[in-house]
Amino acid sequence: MSVTIAAVPLAWSLALAGAVVLLSTVPLGAARSQADFSLDDLQAPRAMFERLPAWGKRASWAHQNSFEAFTLHAPAVLLCLVAGAAGPAVVAAAWLHPALRLAYLGAYIGNLAPVRGLCWAAGVLCSGILYVAGLRAVLALAG
């Protein structure tokens, strides 16, 4: 199976979205460090949540939400890859999503609720654009 040039930005989007999930562990780790994380906390790492500073609690929530966003975005990208959906809107939505999610992390941890909300909504819109483009491509192939 050959890879088309149109698939490259989609594949990178998927990789970058996964990287954002991994990067979300960095501020969470810093917050746990500030809360005197010890090896005993490995037995129940979520139990130390109450010891986290306020920004650390937001980092924990942002980390959890990163997984939720990835589970919405990844299938949309894969649908576009499989169906061969391409075009400027597809590429823009695919690349914007990880960038918006990275901004979302900063806004959430920094307690910038309006910015966080905009980043979240725009990220969901990007995934929606990809789903629509992927479904259109599938329907075009079927028709």
C-alpha cells in the first residue's frame, strides 16, 4: 500500500495529538513534585489529588481531558486517512487541533477559562470538520 502526499499532514496530526497527551503529564508531574510526591504515592496516585496546589488540580483535569480529546480526534483523522479525504480545510483542521489542544493545556493550567473554552470548542470543531470530510469521502467512494 502506498502513502499519498495528502496522508502526510494527517499522519503528523495524529502523532502531534498523541504528543500533546504525553506533554500533558509534564505539568502534572511538576504539581505532584510540589505536593511532595513519594514512592508510597504510587500505590494510589489519585489519592494525592487533594494535596496538589490549585494549578496542579487544573493540570490533572487538563491531562484527563487530553485523553478525551484524543479519543475524539484520532478516529476522525483515521477516517480521513482511510477514505482519502484531502484538501485545505482537512489539512488546516488536522494541524490546528493539536495546536489548540496545546494552548488549551496552558489556558487550563493558567486558569484562563474563556481562552480554555475557545480552545476546547475550536478543537471539537476541527474534529467535526474531519469527520464530515471523511464521511463525504466514504460516501463518494460508495456512490
